[in-house]
Amino acid sequence: MMKEGRDFDEIEDGDGKKLYTLKELLSEVEIEEGDNSGRSITEDDRDNLLREIHDELLTESERDELVRDISRVSKELHDTENIPRRPTFQDLDKNEVYRLYYGEKFSQGKVAEVLGCSRHVIQQVFLNQGWKTRSVGGVEKDIDPHEVYRICVEEGRPKKEAAEALGCKSTRPINRVLKENDWQTPLEQKMETEIDPDEVHRLHFEEGWSLKRIANHYGYVSKDVIQKMFREREWIPIGLARRIERLYEFPSEIEEEHRIESSRIRNSFDHLREKESISPMDMARCIEDIISSSAIESRVKWLKMQTEQDTKITDVLENRRLEVESSLNELLDISKDSNKKVRVGFIDGKLYIREQDISEHNWLNIYDNELFYFKSTIDKFKLVHEMRARLGLSKNTDLGKLIDQLTDREDADGSGYSDIKETTDEHLRAETLQLILDTTGQILSDNQDMIECIGKIRGGKYEGQGGIRNPRFPTDPEVIDMMFARFFGLGLSDGHLCATHSNFIYAENDRNRRAIVIQHSKDFGDVYYNEKEVDGEVRQIQFASAFGRALKKRGFPVGDKCFLNIGLPDFIKNGSLQTVCVYFSNMWPEDGCFVVTGSDNRGEFKWGRSVVVRNPSKELEYGHDKEVTDAHLAFLKEYGTYIKEDIDNDFKERIELASTTLEKLARSDNPRISSVANEIKDIVYDNQPKLLLDEIEVLRRIGIHATSRFIEIDYSIETSRVSIAWSGRIQRKTDVMRASLQMSPDDIRKSAKVREWMKLNPELIRQTEKEINQGRNGSSTHKGTTAR
């Protein structure tokens, strides 16, 4: 029978086995430490080691195994780090304990801190001496019941907040007042009317749902309300590990799909046993031989080493594993620019070899280091258990170490074990998930329906918000490139990545255009966004950080784009016709325009690009050379046009020097004028916008001729910022029609203007369409890569 709360004496599961609580387990650990020459593990160490079983119940065999592991780790910690022995029960001065607790009014925890021992040892002293502890509930007498009613019932705030507001250390006094007055909080009332206990029982005990998943099912973020229902009915939750074991069992034969037969091991390693010393390259050659001769197709292979006989070999794998890995990639001619990489791991006497896909079209590389949240912990741990079974490992701790070795988890926050330990966390990091899929022979799209979200906020005021819900993972590389090309087209003009939080921020006044951009984001899933007001009007969309980091992974710059002067990423510069077209379709609405001039209705596409060559506020941050001198600034002031702008009554003063004016000054007969003008002209042409140059080259590659032209120099007097404005143009009639047909602006107003011009030239439409179709039948610019 389970007592109220967590402190119960003995519980039995359905098989009649005694189960242990975390508190009882800690007591066992302390007892075993007492038999180990006085060694004791610190509370922090123990908490870290036991965190995986928090809120779970353990069988006797599970408890004994953990106790042994903890005691062993405790001994290793003290043996290797020379940690001084902490006082045990026998060492303590009982009179001093009495004085500190009763005389000085210290808490048991404070007494333990002063005497340098654990709180559990102090509790043992009290138990042995028969001393009574002070009541910690005295503050209950001073609680105003009306305040409790106001906070918990009228305002519906959590009991924890009421306890903090009324100076209580726990919620017990709050619960007492509510119970005495027969008051119910809104949450408790809702629980009675909206949650069916029979359905909760079925979901947990028959369907294997976790308490948190049940709570989420009923619209609660926290599992507290379901835990309360379990306590009131004296239901004992089934531990996560046992739920999974009941649902999923994998045959031992499953590891044969990955295990290399022992005969190949003997053939490859025999000659190494005769060598006095073994180098990492020697080891790499043996592994290369094993890979080339093995018929196993899985991306993850392993073999059992003879650790007792082959100590020299295993020493190299344990101590110089990364050197072996580097040598192996060198032997296989795998460079840093390759789409794959071979990883080497060595755990529990087993050698593991993984062929890792590091291509740019793999979504798990695009969402590198992001958290993938599963809809069910059961779905997550089914994958984890299957991987462990396939790799011949019996413990999650060993699997966690292997994840660190076969991925880049060691370079990120946390560890592989933190991903797969059996808690109620529903997430896996991208690197761990990719290794699981490589092992189980799946791709991400196979599991798309299991994944709820990527990268939502954990904790704090906005917990649960953000991220990309119901994410999508198309496998066609061209489709992936087009998805990102849209956001590069609009973002390199009117968007930026926040340097601190990686949010992608898009600035646009036109609500129709904002709606189009939001719709494009749905190609990735339901990307969280927030429309921000500036001066009372919605002018920005702020997208989730996970989305911003994905853009950054594909090459989107962080910081001042004009100051950095970056070009197009390779996937657009060398991309397919469709990728290039969607880029320009989304660039025209931002920095481009379509104009019709002259009596013959000539159409023209124009767009602007700028480069910043001086900005004192950012030169230190970006390490920019100071090409524009004070003499150049004085020259701009003398010969440029002074402009005073009223930007909502915040006047801005600037100087403009047109390209035509600079050309005239450079040809001046006055050497003082011409020399400075030519210096400035050199700066202009030495700092042409790389983005514009790449755009013109990409257009040329797909058969559209475009030109660039220097327009003017802009000098802000207030900030000393100097920028150079350039323009790109498509002017020839056939080129304008080709652009109109293939990359019309993704904008309501601008595309309508293009269509009106096209109607004036029906013959040119037919001629250009014929040329385009002939070109399509001739060759394709699409690169044949595969997405996973």
C-alpha cells in the first residue's frame, strides 16, 4: 500500500518483486560505502548518477546493479583524484552535532556542511541517538486563509506561488488550509470534471503512455495534475524502462546485420600481433581491409576484439582512437570537402565503424545540434533500444559513450548518454538521431509522423513556444535547394539573422507580401513566427531560432551583409535552373523592380546592391581595413550633394556623390582634385558587391544577359558610414522576356505589372518559350545528389 506522498515503505510489482524508491536506494548506497573503508560519494555525484531513475521504481536486481555501479564510481573518483575521506558516522562528535542543531539552531544540512559530511550521516546520528527533529511547519500558524483563497482559488495561481508569497518553504501549509476549508483550486475543479480517471488508467497501464504525455493529451503542460490523480487513487506508475521492455523486444539475431564475422578479424589482425609497436596507421590499414572485404551493407558495423590476447591492439584503439580515425579517412581518400566521413569507436571490447553522411542535403546536418521532440517517449526509446540491440550493447551508459565517439556530440553541450537515458524527456539531438537512423537503416522521412517539433523553448516564460512544429523533410535535393533559395532571395535583401538568438527577421510593410513569405515557411513545417510592430504598424516577422540556424547552416550570413560583402552560396551559384529562378522571383519584390519606358514600351528589370567601405561603429567587430580616409571624407563633403532628410522629425544629414560627378573629377586638370578622385574611384571598383557579381554570373549561366553599374557614394555625416550603391539591370528585350517567363516576381503588384507588359509582346512570348523549351530538352544543370 502506498502512503500519501513519496515516502512509502515497501511496494511490490505485478511479479511480486520488491520495488525501491530513490530514497531507499540512496540509503543502500550509504550502507555499502560504510563497508568500503569509509569512502563516500558526494551528494552532487550521486544525484548525477541517479538522475536517470528519478521518479521511477526499481526492482531489487536493478537496485543492486546501480548500487554496485555507484560504489565503484565513488571508489574510482577518490582513488584517481585523491579526494580526502569525508567523516563517517563513527567519526562524528555527537555532542558537537547536538550543539550545532539544538544550540545554534542549524538545519541538518547546515550541520553536515560545517562538519564536512553528508546530510544522510547526520540523519543516521539522530536516528541512532533517538533525537527528535524540529518541526519545519510552524509558519503554518501565521497563514491568512483569506490570502490562500485569493491567490489559489480566485486568481487560480499555482500553490507554489502562494507558498512563496506567504513565506512558506513548501506547499504543505497551503494544502492544509485548502483542505480544512474544503476549497478547490480551478485546476482541481477542472481535473474532476474534464479528466476521466478510467481513460487515464487505460492510457498508462494498457497503452504505455507516460504521465506527461497523458497530461499533454488533456491540455496540461506539466504532469503534476496526473501525478495527483495517481496519488489519490494509490496507483503505482510503471517505470519507463519496464514500459519499453513490455512493448518492444528485439531478437539477438538482429546484431548479425552489423557484426563482422570473426574469421575476417583473424585474417586482418594476425600480422599486427607480431609487431612490437602498432601505429594508428597500422590499425587504420587493418580496418580498411575489414571494410573492403565485408559484405555487410549497414552504415554501422562492429566486431568483437580479443581484448585479453590483443592488448597492444586495444591500447591503440583506447588511447589513440582519433588518430586511427584520421588515418582511416586518409587511406580512403576522404577529404574535408567530401559528403561522407568514417568514424571509429571502441566500447566494451568492441570496435565500431560508421560511414557518416555529412552532405548538405541531409536534414539532420541542416538541423545540426537541434533538439528533435518526439510525440511519444515510447517512439523515441523504441529506436534507442533497437540501436542498442543491433550494436550488441547491454547498457545505456556504454551506448552513450559510443554516441560520443561516433558523432560530434563531444563538441556540443551535454553528451550522448543525456540523449538516451531513460527519463521522460521526449527529445534527441540531431547527431544522435542520425546515428540511430544509420544503425536501423532508416531515413528521417520514415519517422516524420513521430516528430512533433524541432527546437522549441525549454523553460522560462516562453516554455513550449518557438521551434518548427510538424516539420517536413522532403528528400529531393533540388526541392530542398529551392526551399532555401526562396529565403535567400528575400532575406539577402530585406532580412537578417539575429546575432544573439539566431532568429531570422524579415522586414516588410506590405501585408500581402508578408503573407506570401509566411506561406513559404510552411514548406519546412509550422515554423513559429511573431509579427512585430514598429511605430504602431506591423513591419517585421520574427521566425524561430531553429529556422534561423538552418539558414545559417546553408550559408546565410550573420551580421551586416553590406559590410561583410558576401556572395551567393554555392547551392544557388551552381544550382539548377529552378533553384536560380525561385531565388530571383523572391529577390525582385525586395530590392528589385520592373519598369516600362519609352514609346516602344521597353521593359527592364533593375535591382540595387550596396557595399559599406567605412563604418567606425563596426570596424573593430569585423576587422575591416580603413580604406576611406579623413581626406576622402573631406573631398566628398566638398564636391558631393548635401541632403537633409526628415525621417519622422529625426533629421539625417548625408552627402551623395554621383558616379558621373566622380568620373568628371577624376579627369580634372587639377592634380589635387584628380588624384583624390581616382583614389576614391579605385576604392569603388576594388569593392564591387560580390552578391551582384554572382547574380549576374548566375543569370548568364542560364542564358540571361545582365549588366552592373556604379550609381553613387553615400556618406552619412552623423555616423561617418560610407556606402557605395550599385545597380544590376536586364535590358535586352529577349532577356527581359526570358526573365519574365521563368522568374516573375513572387509579389501581387509587381507580377501584375510584368504580365501587363508581356501582353503587349505576344510574338516575343512564343519565340522565347520555344527557345526555353529547346534548352530544357538539350541539357540539365541539376546536380545528381541524394538527400536523406
